[in-house]
Amino acid sequence: MYFNYIILRNSTKKIKIIHPRFLYTTFMKMANKPKVLITRPDIPGKGLNLLYEQCDVVLWNKQTPIPRSELLSKVPGVSAIFCTLTDKIDEEILNAAGEKLQVVATMSVGTDHLDLKALKNKNIKVGYTPDILTNATAELIVGLLLATSRRLLEANKAVYRGEWKAWAPTWMCGTGLSKSTVGIVGLGRIGCKVAECLKPFGVSRILYASRTIKPDASKFNGEKVELDKLLEESDFVIVTIALTPDTRELFNTEAFEKMKRSAIFINASRGEVVNQKSLIEALKKGTIKAAGLDVMTPEPIPLDSELLKLDNCVVLPHIGSATIETREEMAKITAENILAVLKGVTDEMPAPLNL
């Protein structure tokens, strides 16, 4: 004997009659959804909701980076990985995922956490978010530069320590941007935007070190120079380069010794482009005047780090792209990168990384 209907009774004792065919259709729709692993639960809704609507989502449910063991246990059988820069996606992870994996999309512009060679060999598509965070990161760099050069955090602490007794001619004097020389190492999208933001401050010269001449530098009269010349002549040295084998620890004792003793050093790229021990020594000895960092090694920085004990160093917790609007758009683009590949329309990925 076969039942034509299924009767459900809920807590309010109302009866709902459901045809088995509806249940079967619903089940099949769920079963056919591609499986997507998202490595954090606190992804902005614009991206998270898109994937929940169209995919079977596997979610790491703690607001901390997913442990390696959890990543390895959750990744088998997924069609896509939605990751962030704290997740190392290497050949071991790709092998654990298996043959169904079609796309890895990172909610970041940086890709040094991805094994691009292994991804290419396995013909796995890669998506990232290169353009949307340019303005937010440039704004943060300018803010960090001003906070460092004008000693804003140091002055704020002095207020709370009761050190502000009266206005004084030389107390808490910092370095101004007017008529200064700014050097930008790595003139990509973010570097160009930083230069455009700084020009109205009355900066005298903007130098940049890059492998090629950048046509966009004409917007702010940027002058391409060798790195050594930039270090020697700049009052402010701003780092916006990508992390590569060539740039790892590019800023070491030798580099800091080439800089002016009055120079302000700003890094918002990756912590690993700086030899941190060398930077600490340069700040302690007065080789350079001050540093502002949005990135460091490791992250989060240990509370007993010497960097946190220095008055001439401003440290921020890697918040370059941290505006609500930017993070929401980054999440949306990451989700759209995934969905385009899963739907078989790779050419519609909003931000593919060409491997």
C-alpha cells in the first residue's frame, strides 16, 4: 500500500499536507547543489547569502582562522573554496579536496597564501579581489602616515598619562608633508592612489621604485628611480609591493641604513617584506625616525613584541581594507567568482587571476 500524501502536524496542531513528489524534488535540488567550503563564518552577508542560496555550504563556524586539521577534514569533495589570506591553500589541501574542486576564490588582493603553481597544474580556477580595496587601503596608508609622522598615538597616550601640562613650543612636534619627498616602493593600484591622495598636501616630489615606468605616475608627476636613490632621498618611504621571493626581507639593515635619519617608514603590504629584527634595531638606534605598520610578522603580533614598546612605532592590526562597504563588496566578488565557475561561465568571473 502506498501513501499519496504525507501529513505533518506542528506545535500549534495545524495540519499541513505535503505531496511526496514535492519532498523528492526538494531533496534532489539540495542533493545537486555544488558543495562550497567557506573558511570563516563572519563573511559579510552580500557574499555569504549568494552562496547559501545556490550552493551546499560547508562552514567553519568559529571567528578564527580555520586550523589546518579542520581544513583538511572539511575540504574533501568540495567544488569550491572560499578562503581568506589567513588560509594556506597548497598542494596538500588541493589533493585532499579531490577531483571535484573547480575554483579557489580568496577574499583578498594578495595571493601569497595560495600555491599558484599547484592550482595551475590541476587546472583549478582562481578568483581574487584586486580593485575594490584600492581606495580603502590607500586611505588607511595616508592615515597611518599622518598618525606616525605627527605622533598622534604618542600624544594621545601622553594625555592619559598626565604628561600634558601646558602648551609648549617643541613638545610632540612631528614631521609635516609640505615640501617633502615621498618615495613609494611598488607603484601598483594602491601606490598610485596613495600618491594622488598625498599630492594636495603640498608634497614637493614623489619618487617611485618599480620594474617598469608607470604611465599613471604622470597624474602626480611621479619620478621613477632606483630603489637606493629612493631610500636616500625620501622623507617618507611607503611600501606597497607584493610579497615575492625577490621582495622578501627587502627592507633589512642595509636598506634602513641608506635612509635619512629623519625618515618615516610605512608598510601596508606584507610583514615579510621587512626583516623585523632589523627594523626594531633601526628604530631603537635612530637609524630612521619612526615607522607605521599595518602588517608585521607574525600576525597577530605577540603582546611582548619589542615593536609595541617603542614610542616611535605605530602598529595597526592589518585593517587596510577594513571599511564596511569594501569588505561587503569583497565578499560579493569572491562569491561571484565561485558561482561563475560552478555555472560553467568562467569568462563571467568578475576578478579572475590569470595563472
